[in-house]
Amino acid sequence: MFTLRPRCSSAFAVLLILAATSPLVQAEKPDCSCPEEPCGWKLGMQAYSFNRYTFFEAIDKTASLGMRYIEAYPGQKLSPDQPDVVFSHDASDEVLEAARAKLKKANIELVNYGVVGLGSDEAANRKVFDFAKKMGIETIVSDPQPGCFDLLDRLTEEYGINVAIHNHPKPSKYWDPEKVLKAVAGHSKRIGACADTGHWMRSGIQPLDALRKLEGRIISLHFKDLNQFGVRSAHDVPWGSGKADVHALLAELKRQGFRGVFSVEYEHNWTNSLPEISEGADYFRKVAKELCPGK
């Protein structure tokens, strides 16, 4: 059970009461007017990269990398001080208010949430969308069940929140970009792809080919570079040092006019990944400046 600490100010307590009585209280954006990278890109972290740590620690690690955006995932522990509290769409309004306060203090913007399931149960879906609205999230990353896309059309337009379909490796539902295109055909432009370049590589799909196929439907990315192509056990390496040809991928996204979120999802060297993530971020920024000089 999340408990208030005596040192909390009375103003903060009032905020918690308001959050508990107003189901769609929306998060304030950070004070920093979070800067985009060149090309209008937002470079941030998927908190799953720090799944050995709490959400609050993931926020601090993200800030230490000079990034201003984060994507949360369901089920991460909230903080070292509250080891039994989980951050997710099932969390209490009190927990959500504590997360909002932490994000604001760190000047980090919570932009995405996933991967989370969505299906034909409207009430269950609304719980996820209500959470996203409260937290100021722009995109829900999901591997939705077939048959629910008419419902998602309605919810994405009602809430003004995107759904990005994530591709896990073969043989998952959306491992091939053709499967994503088939699923979204005829549906809202708010429903598109969360392009996981590493999982494509594990499935034997060239990320550059996949990005080209999905042109116009890419909402966000779980961006990765791997040490091997076509191998399920391949692991993450700093961007630009592996087999993905990151420069070509960024050039293609620039050609497409993509403006959105690149979430770093680094699933290797779990407890000492910051130097490798930082190396990859430096490479990303270098290439972005080459592709969009003066921006």
C-alpha cells in the first residue's frame, strides 16, 4: 500500500485528493519544454532497459543520459522507498500522482506506455486509455488482439491517444510488417506501428525493408542495433556498432518525414548498460545532425 510521508506538503496532499476525485486529471508537462533532437525526433528510454531497477530509478538514469523522454512498461516497481508498489494502469491515483511529481522534478516527459494488451473488452481498454490520459501519454504500445480494431478506432479518436502495434519476434502476431499493415488497413491513422528494429533482425527481416513497407504508419520505435542478424539470441550493442546499419535507418526515417519517439530498449548488460546506451545516443545525435544540419 502506498503511504504518504509526513514531510509531504499540504499543497501536495491537496493534489492527491484532487487526483483521487477526478478520474481524468491530466498530467502537466515538464517545465523544460523538452527539446527535440535534430529532424524533430524525440530520443528517450523504454524503462524496460532498466527493469532491474524501479521506475523512479529509470527516470533518474534517463535524465543522467541527457534525455527528456521515457516510455513506461506495466509492472515495474515504483521506487526504492516503496518496493511493494507497482506502476501500471492498475495503480491508484495516489501512485500516479507520485509518479507525476517525480517526472516533473526530473524534467522527464512520459510519452509512451507499453507493451500492454488491448482486446474486445471496452471497459478493460478504457482503463488503459484513462491511465494514459491521466499521465499525459501520447501513445499506447500494444500487441492488440485481432477483432478489436473498430473499437480502437473509436477510443483513439475519443481520447486523442495513439495505439502503436509492437512486433515481437517470429512467430508472434505482428512479427512481419505485412501483418501490421493488414491489421491497420482501413483503420484510423492513430493506429500504426511501434517499429522494433531488433526484433525484426531476430526474425530475419531487414529493418530498412520493414521501415520502407510501413511508411506512413510508423508512430514510434523501439530502436535497437544487434551484434548478429537472423539469430534469435542476438543481443543489443551500442547504436552504430552492430548489424542494423543505423545510419541507413535514420536516413530512411528522415526521408519519410518521421517526427516521433525513438525509445531506447537496451536488453543487454542489464546492470551496467549506461555507458553503452550513452555511446549509442551520441552516435544517434551525430547522424541526426548530419541529416538535419542547423535544426
